[in-house]
Amino acid sequence: MIVRFDRVSKYFQAGGTRIAALADVSLSLEKKDFVTVMGPSGGGKTTLLNCMGGLDTPDAGEIYLNGHALSGMNDRELTQLRRREIGFVFQFFNLMPTLSVLENIELPLLLSHASREGKDRIDSLLDYVGLKQRARSFPAELSGGEMQRVAIARALVHQPALLLADEPTGNLDSENGIKILNLLKQASEDFETTVVVVTHNPQAAQYGNRHFEIRDGTLSNLK
């Protein structure tokens, strides 16, 4: 079991009203699962992802990653966990504009002081995402689809157990969006990584082997 939510709730205050972004959510994800979570804006998708990635703390319940309870970790331990076990892919790519493609992919390894073995992985990842010829290019020189492929390579470079993708096709045309979803799906198999994609796009929600919907903080299993 890679991820387990045990009756997790998260609340926000809006004026004098308490709103449940996550309402008593229980969830178990296994190795190599490709999971899509669909729902409307404000339904709890990003909160679910942020709690799963240790970026946000639930108000009730417990989250486990690879058997480790996140509530028992301090900020330093959570940062180390994210650098070691979790890869992130965002809608707007979040690439460093002053770094080349190769340097953007290498950045997580530098932050975690990885060995030379990890750095040797970059060339194979550039091949994997089809960007070997763009290694020395900068983000401003790339298309949206190319930037997202760089972001996926960066997320995979430390071989995470879990890859979290927040609307990864939201800033792409339909053709490039399909390519990115296919790449993520393939990566879940090739890298034995559990992939979780949150989206409001019904087409994107059809990818993967498990499908959920989240609405008003309540998670429903669709498949």
C-alpha cells in the first residue's frame, strides 16, 4: 500500500461558515495505480492532492505514505519525504526560467544531494520524454507540451513512489493533453510509480485504472 487515507477531513472558514474541503475521506492506493480524481472547482481536488503530498495538514484522520504516518513528521521530515518519495506535476509547469531543460530535471537531485548514479538518470529520462535534443534549451523556447514533459521528467528523476499531477493538461490543447496523459500512464508502469491526476476534464478522467469523483469534500469511487 503506497497511500492510505483513514477518515481524513479538512475544513476552511468562509466568513462564519465552516466548509469541508475533505469530508471523512478514506482511500487506499497501491503500487502502480493510475488514479484520476474528477470534480468541480472548489470541490476538494487540490486539497486532496496537497494533503496527500504533505503540503497541507488535515484537521482529522490520518494519512499514511509507504506505511509512515504523516502527522508524526515535522516540517523538515516532511520536506525530506517529498524530495525522496513524491514527484509533483503542475498545470503551469513551474519550471525555473533561467535553467535549461537538463538543469530543471536535475534540480530535485541537487536539492536532495543525490549521488552520481541519480544524475546519470537524466540522459535516459530526456530520451524517455522525447526531449534529448532540447537538453540545453530554456523553458521560454519550448512549447506547452514540451514544458510539461520536462516537468514529468523532473518529477520522475528521483524515482518517487508517488507522482501527483494537478490539472496537468489544463494549460494544453487537446492533442498535447492526450500525449501527456499517455506519458503519465506509461510512466506509472515503467517506473512502478503510483500516479494521481486531479482534473475537471471528463476525457482526462477516463485514463487510468481507478477513477474517483470529489464533490463538496466527499470522495466517491467510480471504478
